[in-house]
Amino acid sequence: MTGDADFLAIGICAAVISLTLWVTFAASRRSRSATGFFAAGRSITGWQNGFAIAGEFISAGSFLGTTGLIFYKGVDGAVILCTSVVSFLPVLILLAEKMRNVGKFTLADVLVFRTGARRVRVVVALSTIVTGTFVLLAQLVAAGVLLESVSGIPFGLSVVVAGSLMGIYVFVGGMLATTWVQVIKSSILSILAIVVCLGILAKFGFSVPGMLGAATSNAAAGDAILSPGLIFGQTGAINLISYSLAFALGTAGMAHILIRFFTVPEAATARKSLGWTVALCSVFYLIVIVMGFGTAALLGPDGADRVGAGGNLAAPTLVTELGGGVGTIGGSIALAMVAAVAFASIVAVVAGVVISAAGTFAHDVWPTLTRRKSSDAGTETADAREAKVARYAAVAFSVLAIGLTMAIGDTTNITYFMGMAFMVAGSAHLPSLLLSLGWRRFNSTGAVWGISVGLTSTVVSLMFTEALWLGSGPAPLTIQLPVIITMPLGLAAAVIGSLAAERRHGRSADRDEKFAEMLVRAETGIGAELAEKH
């Protein structure tokens, strides 16, 4: 539904976006080379990268989507936030430093280090683009709903505005611009969230039990909002476990998260950046839980009508109420601030995803299609060509994402889309990444089989779940994110493919030598990509 224009909100949104655009154009001078465009010249510090990674998580999926999910589903909605914090442990222990030492620009760089196989680059690129598409859908749905609510312009046009902005961020500023935009919006959003949290608790005399009591009285689900089962009740523990695994392990396979480790000067900084990420996300997620229950407590029986069917307007509606209600100056200012920061957050996240997808296309697919060598072979001409192709690929992906979002509409809770993205990443990317970094017998056939089976099984199984089921009657799969099925399939396919290729072609001394080289480089950093000097 199209809302009435709030010109104060529009003005503050325009001011925040103008600031981020200024940062983007300022960064463009350092984004002309491939290293500058894809990896920000490897010049990002630990705290900056930590804030940027956190910015990928404290986005529309958590601030808007999860607040609405907790409003409707209570405790089960908070499970997603808890598992998201846990998800950084596999990244920290298994991947962060090794990724920085082994890779160059993209996820495929790590997987082809030992083989150089073009087919691996292509299949990784396809999987990365599918994962990024789910993330883009989640963020652009949120952007459309948010901009529509404060500006009065239709959902479709709102999506076009957000998609156009993300294309500008990537086309002009590359990774450096998206990193700094993430740092800025993470800082502002965290401060704003703390203020909102204090405002909620102040309504109940800073009594959490008092807030929860009011939530049970006003929520449509009643007392059930404080008990598990509103989301995972039909299939019990197996649904809960699978849903949690998607978020807990999917982070370790998300390309737009992992490529941020290529932006820091050395592996130790990659490890330190995750410390900042965990600290910032932990505080923010606790606040989101308070916001979710606070929305149920404060909006009253008509809350469901105000937050929308998907719950994506729960946070804006909540802050308007805290500011004094609809039509008041305080309510308008509160809504304006949240809308501006949330919109900037959304555009920053989608810009990060687009640069990942565009970089994958330019660095991994384009050289294969044109039969030219990747810039790994290393001329300045090849580097400049990759950066140019990536810029135009970013425009193409932006147009594609806008079209898909407009076709889907605004009724689905965006957290579900994020879960689908994590599921693809955990099933298709993570098994092959771990095997590539730690198993001597892993080869290109195993990578192709593992990623292909993980991707295919994920997409097919999702089509039989309630969220995407197009048939008549109930969906055949009651598990909402069946990663408990698809991840073992991806792992098994990678192992079987590697062993089958080895049996057919025999073991290669060169392959063993390349594995030893990768192991030394991953653990010591000898031979790792160096930072640019400006």
C-alpha cells in the first residue's frame, strides 16, 4: 500500500544518501586498478573491515526483517540472531587467515589455486550469482517497502531508486566505496539502535519482564510468543536444527563476506577484523530482540495491520510510536532517522553483493568466455579490462535484481530470502572450500561436482518448501531451509568426484606439490597478495 509522503523523512534520506555518494566519488580515484576496484587496494584496517563485515549482517534482514519476525513469531525469530553470531566462529577458525593468504579477488581464486581449472571458475561464478540474487531480493524488497512508506511513491519505483543507487556505488567507487559506506552506516545504525532500545525500555521503567508481559497481552499469538514452536512447531527439532545450521554455517560460504578478507593488508588483520564484527553484531542483535518484543508490546492489537503482512515495517512503525505517533513532529523525526539509515544500510549491503557478483563475472567468467587469461597472468591491460567489465556487469546485475524484486512483490518476510542465500552458500561453497584448503586428494572434478550438486539440490529442495511451493495443497517439505539434507549432499559429491577423478587419471605429483605450496602459503602468508601503495 502506498503511504503518504513524509517530506522530513525524504529530506533526511536524501542527506544520508548524499553523504554516501560523496564518499563513493571520493573513493573513485583509488579504484581504477583491479586491486583497487575489487579489494580496495588491500588497505582496509582491522576495525574498518570489522565494521564493514558487521554492516553486511546488521542490515535490512536483521533490523527490519527479524524485528518483524520476532513481532509475529517471538522466540523462534530470535534463533536466527543467535545462530548468526555463532556463524563467525567457523569463519574465524577455518577460513579468515587462509582465505587472505591464498586468494586474490574472488572465491574461485582459492578453489582453483591448486588446479587452475577454468570450469571451476565458471561453476563457482554461477553459484555465487545465485547466492547473491537471494540476498539482493531480500534487501531490495526491504528498500521498496521502506521508501514507499515514507515517500508515498509506489513499491516498484522505490525498488528502481534503490537499485540505481547500488549500481552507482559499485560502478563509480568499487570495493573501497562500499567498505566506507558500510563503516558509516554501521556506526550510525548502531547508535540509533541503542537510542531506540533505551526508548523502548523507558516505556516499561527499564523492566524487561514488564515489556515481555505487555508483549504477551498485545501479541496475536498471546503467551505463545515467549515459547518455541511458532515457526518450527510442525516438524519440531529437525526443522529448528536445519534452520539454525543454514545461518550458522552459511556465513562461511557467503562470497560477499569472504572477499572482504582480501581487502586487508595481511592475515592477522583479517583475524582481528572478526573480533570487531562479533562485538558489534552481538550488541546489535540483543537490541533487535528487544525491538521485536517491544513492537509487540507497544503497538497493541492493531499492530499486525500497521507492520504489514511480512512484518517488514515493524521497526519504522515502532520508532514512530516511540516518537509520539503518526502525525507528530517527534514521530516524523524518529521515522525519518530510521528510514534514512535503514535505506543507506540496504543500499550498502546490495552494493557489496553486486560487487561480489560483478567481480566474479569479470575475473572468473569473462576471461573464460573470451579465452583471455585472467589478470593472474598479469598485465596492467588485463587488470584494467577486468575492472571495466566488472563495472558494466554491476549495472547488468542491478537491472536484473530490480526486475526480479518487482516480480516478487513486497509480501514475503525478507529474513526468509536471507536464509535461502545462506543455505546455498553452506551447501555449495563451504564443503569445497574446506576440502580445498585441507584435503590433499581434492581436485577440480570434486569442486565441480560438489558445487553443482550443492547448488542444484538447494534450489530444487527450496521449490518444495512452503515459501516457494507453486503446487496445490501443502508443500511436500515441511523443513523450511533443508540444509540438513543439501549440505551433506554437496560434501559427498565433492569427495566422490575427487576420488573418481583420481581413480580414472591417477594421482599427480604436480597436484601434491601444489597442495604443499598452498598449505605453506595459507599458514605463513609467504607469497600472499600485497597491499597497494598510494
